[in-house]
Amino acid sequence: MEIIKNRPIPPSGRNGRARLSKYDIADQMEVGDCVVVADRKEAAAVTRRLIRADKKATRRQLPDGTIGVWRIE
């Protein structure tokens, strides 16, 4: 056994790969950006992701029946 110094920790997840989520797009949103999702469940997930990152969000139903999630502030 040996001690290895300054070796970076690999990302967690299956097979050492980082686990990607379809909601990672919320991390890239800037104030005023909108993401259109298919249903309320997806809208809630994107909103929750923004709130956990200390960002404010709002969601509205669009005329075509989809839902938009906006980052505000």
C-alpha cells in the first residue's frame, strides 16, 4: 500500500463516470432565460433545481399546453 498525494477524486457514479441529469440545463440558465418542458412534473424538477442553487424561478403554462420555466433574479 502506498500514499498518493494530490490525486484528483474521480466523479461518482456508475463506472466512475459523472451522473448526468436532464435537469443540468438549469445550472446553465441566466436571468431571463426560459426552458420549455412537457408537463408539470418536469417543470417542478427544473424549478426545484434552480431553488436549490439559490436562484429564483417561475413557471407558466404556454398557449400550446407546454410549460415554461423562467429564471428570475
